[in-house]
Amino acid sequence: MLTAGEIMQLVQSLIWLLAGVGVFIVGMNFMGDAFVLFSAIASAASSVLMKKYSNYEDPVVISGYQFILGGAA
């Protein structure tokens, strides 16, 4: 299992790798990139939780809760 420090180091390495390849042509806005990264992590976490809780609850209801909470944020 990776520690939080190792995960952050991997994320930073990935960002620098992408910046070095030229993916960020205009420049790197760290806040914007951080929000995109956070969005991807939240999406992955919701997929895992959806799979876990769909055994006990109707997946349509869980999706509805997800849409409501996502719209409120």
C-alpha cells in the first residue's frame, strides 16, 4: 500500500512529466490542474463506492444521491 507521501510524489512526477512533454502549451495553472486532478480522484472514489453500495441499495437511487450532492457542491 502506498503512503500519502508516495502518492503525492507520484502525482508531482506525473505533472512534471506531462509538462515536460508539452501537454501544457500555454502554461501550468496549478489551481486549475489541482481541481481537475481532484475531480478525477473524486470520480474514481465514487465509482468504487457505487460498486460497493450497489449490492445493498438500488443503483438508480445511489446515482440520484450522487447527482444531487454533486449539483449542490
